[in-house]
Amino acid sequence: MTWRIQLTPTALKLLSDISDRRIREKIGAVIDRLTEEPEKQGKALLGELSGFLSTRAVGQRYRIIYKLRGDNIIVVIVAVGIRRDGAKDDIYNLAKKLFRLNLLSE
């Protein structure tokens, strides 16, 4: 079964904010691979982000946070960014903030 990829406006903005074109292309390749068995590629997130999955990209530093909408066979990419454990600009901290503000929507 092939899944269709959909990027939210927030995810698209976060991806376009990455200045290095090569990194954007590598992240794009990982996103493209999510069309095949996305449920097996990601790790389920906990807490505020339960229901979302996360997969690694670009040397394990970047994360792609997504949600599966099985009724329409769609992978919804909601956030893309770098993992900096403990930093304010860590992608998981940003995703939690967006979730609280209802901006992490499909």
C-alpha cells in the first residue's frame, strides 16, 4: 500500500527555514520514503505528542514528526527540525509548543 504525503504549512515553513539545500534534499528523501510502510519507520511519541510518530534524518540529527491518517491513506508531516536535547529550539520542544497553541494541526 502506498501512502500519500501531505505537509502542513507549519512543516513546510520549518523545512524551508533550513538554509542548507543538501540537508533539505536529504530530509525530502526521508519524507519520500514514508510513502511505504510509514507505521514501521517511525517511533511513537509519548506525552503531549502521543498519536504522532518521529523518524530520524540527516545523520540522526534532524527529526520528522508525522501523523498517519489511515482513513485516507495519508501521512501528514507536521514538523521538521533539528534535535538538540535540552535546547529551547529542539524540535520536540517546538512541536509541544505548537501543539499547545493548536498550530500542530492537520
